[in-house]
Amino acid sequence: MQDDKQKTWSGRFAEPVAELVKRYTASISFDHRLAEFDIQGSLAHAQMLARAGLLSEKELDAITAGMSQIRDDIRAGRFEWSLDLEDVHMNIEKRLTDLIGEAGKRLHTGRSRNDQVATDIRLWLRAAIDDIDGLLRELQTSLLDLAEANVDTVMPGFTHLQVAQPITFGHHLLAYVEMLWRDVERMRDCRRRVNRLPLGAAALAGTSYPIDRAFVAERLGFEAVCENSLDAVSDRDFAIEFSAAAALIMTHLSRLSEELILWMNPRFGFIDIADRYCTGSSIMPQKKNPDVPELVRGKTGRVNGHLVALLTLMKAQPLAYNKDNQEDKEPLFDTVDTVVNTLRVVADMMRGVVVKPEAMRRAVKQGYATATDLADYLVKRGLPFRDAHEAVALAVRYAVDAHKDLSELSLVELKSFSSLIAEDVFSVLTPEGSLAARDHIGGTAPVQVRAAIGRARARIA
């Protein structure tokens, strides 16, 4: 068993920490993933200490070499993590001291584990945000490729999950491209607040050593330093903000997944999902289950839960650092893992979606999707909209009873609802006519959808 005198704080205590408490309070089982960033932060801190005359060049060289060996050992899986050393920071510091002796003990000059861990988390999360940014754009590209192949593919647009008006499948997919672009913007905006340096705040009040925080910030690529030492060590706003942005990403992916599940159902039959993203049934041999989009829906609840956990974690903490904050890491780590893995799998899954245009077109006819176009036609001929709405409602009721689409009614039948209707009405009662009429930015006209795809590709390049 480790001699408790090896602990950095053990001199104050008359008895060793209980084994049960060691296991309960240790974070090394999950925070070891911060190791590379802990080393990165420590090297920048050591360089600053050397500039300030608090380390010799020889000591800096020893620390640099020792950290390089530790990094190599961690990457190779040779590093032995100790529960007795509590966390990633003490494990690395202890190993460094074993390797290089006295110089390793000097590294912690002018810092605390409080500002050290806050720095590590920000470095780690900044890298995660950069990865997510790329994955969001990769998914957008998958959606744009599918949209471009289906610019002219007619499908029903829905409200209340009832057939509303004709749109194209390409136009529908572009809605998700827009959602994901807002996600990109939120992540990039969140990154600005993540990218501030806490190191130098020490435990809570700063340090009496002549440190240069701006130098460390520049070495680590931070845009600014945290201005208040109390806030620097206790702030977890950046983690909560990220989790909120992540929850919105998952919400958008969950909405897309719900539609994929519906569209794959034979009652819709709009698409098929590649077999590699589906599973069968242990009892029903005919089944092809959309497990991946179903799991996306489920994992959305998981990420939402992590957001609530972090909000709850912070809601009653007095300044400054409290041990509660050890509980920020697992929700944050799992949120990143879930979002990253989900974005990857959905981007690839969308490349395996097979579209069934005939089923989509049949669905358009089943719901009298061009009824609004008929109302617009009458308004353009001078009929007040409310009167046009009533006339078309009566025409739809008649068509339902006759088991016909509006476009299948004769001119005589249509004129019975308004004398303003003429032969040219049939051009607006086709899905293509309805689409072409909406020729403006954001509209469903294929020419506008093609232009929107071009703008989107330029934006995410």
C-alpha cells in the first residue's frame, strides 16, 4: 500500500484515507483521457516558469524529456495508472518525479490542481468541438449528395403528419442541412468561451509568483485568459453551454431518425435503409428493423440527461472550487462520445438510403396536396382568399366522395365550385406545377433547391 506521505496534502492529517474513500473519491478511472492535454498544459506552464526564472533551463529540459517519455508510454499502453494517486494529474506528476527527480517536484510551482484540471478540460473540449465541427459538415455533405440526386423527386410535405403540399425530397433534406448549420454556428460560438485560459488562478486567489498568463495562453492557443481567479477555477458554464448545443444536435438527428423510421415503414414506403444499418427479429423472419435511427432517438435522451445533470451539479455551489466538480467529467465525456459516434453513423447511413419516388408521388395524390394551389389560382383571378378557401374545401369534399384527386375532376366539375375556373387550372393542379410556382429563395421549386444546394456546399466547404 502506498505510504500516505506520498500524497501532496498528507502532512495535515493524522490518519490515512480509508480504502473505501479512496475508491469513492478517485477520478483516475475516467479522467485519464485528459492525459495528453494535461501534459500539453504542463509543458506550457514549465516553459513559462523557466522564462520567469523559477525553473532552470536544465530543469526545463528534464521536464520536457520526462513528459515526452510519459506521453509515449501512455500512447503505447505502458503507463501504470494508480488509484492511490487519485487523478490523472497526480499520476503524471508522480511518474515525472520518479523519472527526473527534483525537477519534477518544481513543476507544480504557481498552480493548483483546481486551475490545472479546468485548463485540461478546456483543452480537451476545444479539440472535441473541432472534431464535431468536421463531423457536422460531413453529415451535411451526405445530406446534400442525397438532396442533389432528388431535386425533382416529388413527395408530400406534412403538417400534423397529414399531407399538406407538394415538396421535393431534396427540399426536405435541405431543412436538416439548415438545422445542422445552426449547430455548427453554435459549436463555433461555444468554442470562443471554451478557449479561455484558467491556468494562473491557482487554487482560487491567484499566485504570488511572477507568472505570465498571456505567454501560457499563447503557447496553448487560447484566445484570452479567464479574468477572475475565483471564476476561473469554478466555472463550468462552458461545459453546460457545450452540452446544450450537443443536445440540440441530437434533437435534430432524432427528428431525422424519426422520419427515416416512418418513411421506411411499408405504410409510407418512401425509402429503404441499407441492410448494414438494420437488424432482424429472433422470431419473425420477415422483419427488417431500423435499429440505428431508433438508437439515435434513444441516445438523445441520454445526452439531454447529461445537460440536466451538469445544470444540477452547478446550481448550489458556493465559490470557488468544490469536489462536486469532479462529477462534471463523466457526463461531458459521454456527451462528446455519443455525439461523435452518432454523427459518424448517421452520415454513413444517409449514404445508404434508397429513395422510392413512386411511393412518394402516390402519397401526394392521396392527400389533395394541391388544394392550396387551387385556392391561390382563384385568388389570382379576383376571389377573396376566404371565399377561395371555402370553394376549394367544397371541391375537396366532392373529390373525396368521388374517390378522385382534384386533378382528376373534369373542368365542368371544377367550375361548379367557381365560375372563375378555366382550362388552365390543370397546370396548377399537378405536383410539378405546384413546385414550380414556389420559385423564390427558400421555396420548393427545383431551380431554387438546386441553387440552395450550391450555396450550402459553398458555405460548408
